[in-house]
Amino acid sequence: MAVKSSASAHAKRSRRKDDGASSLIPKLLKNPKTAMALALLFIDSLLISFIIAYVPYTKIDWDAYMSQVSGFLGGERDYKNLKGDTGPLVYPAGFLYVYSAIRYITGGQVFPAQILFGILYIINLGIVLLIYLKTNVLPWWALSLICLSKRVHSIFVLRLFNDCFAMTLLHAAVASILHQRWHLGLIIFSAAVSIKMNVLLYAPPLFILMLKAMNISGVISALAGAALVQIVLGLPFLVSYPTAYISCAFNLGRVFIHFWSVNFKFIPEPIFVSKEFAVSLLIAHLLLLSVFAHYKWCKHEGGLFNFFCSRIRTCLSTSMSSWPKILKKERISIACLTCCGEHLSLHCFVCFCS
């Protein structure tokens, strides 16, 4: 009798699981955005396969990456001696670890690396679609616009740039923050910075979001976790040649090569490489950041100055545990996408010289 009851209960559980699995697909298809996202992932997978198979690879940085990785794997820890065809290594230590793993997997060959980067592209696209589904700020048909960038497809599977890993990790950090995993998000964000320093351009709106959503102890601990990631990843170089590592991997005064410029190709080379042009871009960037922060990101708090003053007053007058979380959970998704989205437009406008 007990055996029959156990078998009956097991059969009921199996039927419930089958019913749940069978009802999942109709639920997904009922939501046009989810169905559209799945369709886009499938179609773009086919497109990526077609590009890898039939579009010639563009040789730019791959050989330089492999040369720099070879020096690292050979035991070199002085960043000034890690060089490639395009010059010395200018990326933080995370870049070396990622491309060392790629070299190990692909043997340094381009075609298997393209397949790997194609998979990475689909992962990145899935994360971006997840962000837009979570924030619910686009109509279903507008999701298709995410897949129409010729340049993004090219960067992933025809250039094999380190931007691909950096931006995928950045998008993963945004997704973590949208799900209230702030400390995890900051750790992933720091990992993205360790691959390419450009990711730091997203730090100002992210810091404002942290101040809105976390208490002061949470902000400090999250920033400490992000700093710890940089220290751990850079430790082999910081122990051996700290000055060379910091000056090369985080060089804020680096002059870009005009030949490889995309967004500022119309600027004459003497102006492009001048210090005055770099300073003017920096000033324009900071001014636009201040305008967005004051009139958009902190609009509900009466502006940027009032926002910081209120946070300071709250910190001085209350305990850390009673810090008011003024950014409600239901507003984090919109605020996160708005801040990072507007900052993306901002830094595309004034900062992407290379």
C-alpha cells in the first residue's frame, strides 16, 4: 500500500512538472518582448555564423595581443617590456589573463578565436536583451534595433578586440545591479575595468546610483570590493614593478594614433594629437557630465549640489543603518538604464578618440 502511495505521489509530481514545462512556452510566447528577444538571439546566431564563415577577418590587434601575452606567459612582469606590433601594452592585468586563456583554448589561431568571440557576442546580446526586458522601456519591435549595428558585429568577430569582454562584463554588472546585487555588480564592473580602462567612463552615474540606493557602509564596502579586485589581479605586477604597471595600465595621458581614429577622423592629425585638444575634450566631458547629473540624474533631489548636501547631512545626523534608501527598488531599473544609457551617449560623443 505504501509503495502504491509513493508511486502515485511520484506520478503526480511528474505530471505537475510536465504541465509546468508545457505551460512555460505559451507564457513566453504570450509576452511579445520575450518572444522577440528569443527570436533575435536565434537570428543573430545565424548571422554571426555567416559572418565568420564568409566575411574576411580584419587583421588589426590580434598579433599584438598574442605577442604581449607571450611575453607575460614567458615570465615577464615589467609592463614596459610587454610589447606588440602596435606598441607597448596599455591595458590592465585582466586583459592578460583573458587573452592568455584565449591563447590556450585557440592555440593563438584566428578562426577558433572568432568562434569563441561569436559565442561571447550572443552572451552579450542576451544580457543586453535581459536588461531591456527588465527595465521595460522599449516597445517589443524596438529590440530589433539592438542587432542592427554593423560595427558591433565587426568588433566582436572580425576584430577580436578586448572591448568585447570589457563591455560584456559591464552589461553583466548592470544586470546584477538591476537585480539588487550591488556588491556583485561592483566586482564585475571592476573586472571589466581590468580588461579595458574605458569602462571607468561609466563610474560617475554608477556612483550616484550607489549613493541613492545604498547606505554609506554599503557604498564603502562595495567600493572596497571593487578595489580589491584590481589589487588581486594586478598583484604579480604590483609586487615586481609597481610604477611601470600603474603608469602603463592606467595611463591617462596616452596619445592615440590618428590613423586608427573613427569618431574624430575629420580632425587634422596635428590637432588630434595635441594636448590642447585632449584637455578640451576632457573639459567638455566633465561639463556635460555635470549638466546631466544636475538636471537629469539628480532632478528629483533638487540638483547635484542639493543631493550631495542631503547625503552628507543624513550621514552626520543618523546612524549608518538608518541611512534612507531614497532610490526605491522599482526605480532602480529605470534609473540604472537611464544613467548608463545617457552616459554612453555622452562618452561616445566626446571621448572615443580611438
